[in-house]
Amino acid sequence: MSRPRHLGRVALLLCVLPAALLGCKKDEVARVNGAVITRTQLVDQLEKDFGHQVVQRLISEMVIRQAFDKSGLQFPQQKVEEILQRERERAGSEEAFQQLLAMQGKSEDDVRSEMEMSLKLTMLAQKDIQVTDQALKDFFKENEPRYREPQRVSFSEIVLPSQQQATDVRGMATKPNASFADLAKQYSIAASQPLGGRRPTMSVEEIVPAELRDPLLALKPNQVSQPIKAGNAWVILQLHETLPAKKLTFEEARERVEEEYKAENQKINQNDLFQQLMNESTVRVVDPKYADLQRMFAGGSLLESAPGGEAGAGQPGAPEAGAAPKGGQPSAPETGAAPKAEAPAAPKAETK
């Protein structure tokens, strides 16, 4: 679920502009020493700061939606909700999930939109792949180590700058009815502090620094550790749950097997497909304020600016077209790597 933080503010423009166009009962936004800041001023500034990014992103998303609608494919909205639910579970709680979104400058609707664009591009790139049970079973057998879940843990942390502080805070954390999360919010210096110290569920091997692993595994659920020296800081841990290592059966892993089988057998990656769709589209930028976008969409190959990435089918990803600077080139949603197709011809562009 990554996106430049300023795009969270860009999303505000999409909310404010419609209200301004429809008219507002009260045009005042704020007063400074009696001087009024109007909604018109707000909208004008938002458009000045983010208008190019939003227009570019809206064009890119419309191209993807139009291509998907023409394909006859059915979008699995339930899959989006399942991915969101997994992200909630990784965060540890609804509160932690919402705080994580807030830290990234996103709303759930932002994430849904990002996943929708990523999944639609993935489905378009894979729509002609033929899948059989035998092919999937063979793929599962050939890649069996992929489908072993390592031991995982769910835990919280409080990171403090000195041993004495760590000892004092641990004393408070072990009192009856103490809230580890509240203490983390009050005292921790870690990035997890706004989340009450909650860390996403992860494999033991992913825990860093490594000296935290053995003390964490020695805890019982809800137990609080002694202060642990880790680099220049001291850490107190609270274990929530330990999930044992597990070897998945074919049926348990089937959905993931199919996603990975398709990803490895698609003929064009999502970046190149996005560029192809853009090149085949006719784009006319009507507002003269955005004339440089017209020149961009009428330019040569768009592939040079397409970013790489690891997000693939079923992963929260998003078209980052809106993140390009003025005069830049539209970029594709982040997708997994695949054999590149030849660069298509330049896009058509209507002129005024």
C-alpha cells in the first residue's frame, strides 16, 4: 500500500472540487485576524499545486477502466475486500490499520482504488492464459518450498533510549490492568509508537534486530519481556500470538498457486500493457492550463519513465501516474516483472 505521501493531499482535491463546482452555502474556510480565506481560494490553490497530477492520474485510470470494460472480464470486488482484511490482520487491529493508513496519507477508498487499478491491469495482462488443474498441480509440485509458511509472530514493542527508562516502563507495563499500547504511545521512540507499538505479523526471520528473536519466542501470550539491549536502544516486547510453521496443501494454496502461475506465464508485463493502452488511446486535454499534458500524451515512447516494482496480482498497488512532475511522462502502476514486449507506437492525441 505505498504511495508518495503528498498524494494523500492530492485526494483532497478530488473531494473539494466537486463541492466547489456545485456551489457552497458558505464560502468561508477560515478567518485570520478578521480576513477571510474563501473556499474559492482553497480550490484555486489546490488546483495550482496538484491539478496536473490529478488530471494525469484521472486520464490514466480512465484508460485502464475503459480497456477493462471492453474486455468482458468481471472484476472480483470481493478479492479487494479480502486483501484489505489481510492488511487489517497484519496490522494487528482495526485501530492500528487506520493509524497506518493515516500515516501514509490514505483512506480505505484510496487503497481500494489503487488495488482496483492494479488488479484490472493484472487481469488484462493474463486474460488469455489457459489454466488447468494439472498445470497448477505441476506448478505447485515444482515450487513446493514457496508454499511453506514459516513460524510467525504477532507482537508489540516499546523502544527507549536508556536501560533505566526501559526498566521503569516495564514496571508500569507489568502492573495489573496496564495498557502496553498506551505506554508505547506515551514513551516509545520507535516508528511504531503511533500504533501503540504494534508490529505487523511477521516471520521470525523478519524480526530485526536479530537479538530480539529468542527473547520474543520465550514469552507466553500477553507476557512482557525484560528490557533487551538492541543497538543504542532498549526494547520491551509483548507477545500476542505465535503461529507455527506450516506446509500448505495444494487446496490451501490453490488461489496463490494460480496467481503465481499466471504471473509467470503472462506474455506482457503490466507496465508495458499500460503503455500500450495509453498509446492506443486518443487523449484530448481541453483546459489550456494543462496544455503540457497534451504534449506529454502526444510524445514518443512512454516506457522510459515506467517504474519497476514488486507488486503483482492480489497485492495492494496503484497507478502512480499522478506522482509525475509537470511535464513528465505518465507512468504505469507498479507491477511484477515479466518479459518485456516491444515498445508500441506513440499514442494518438487530439489537438484543439
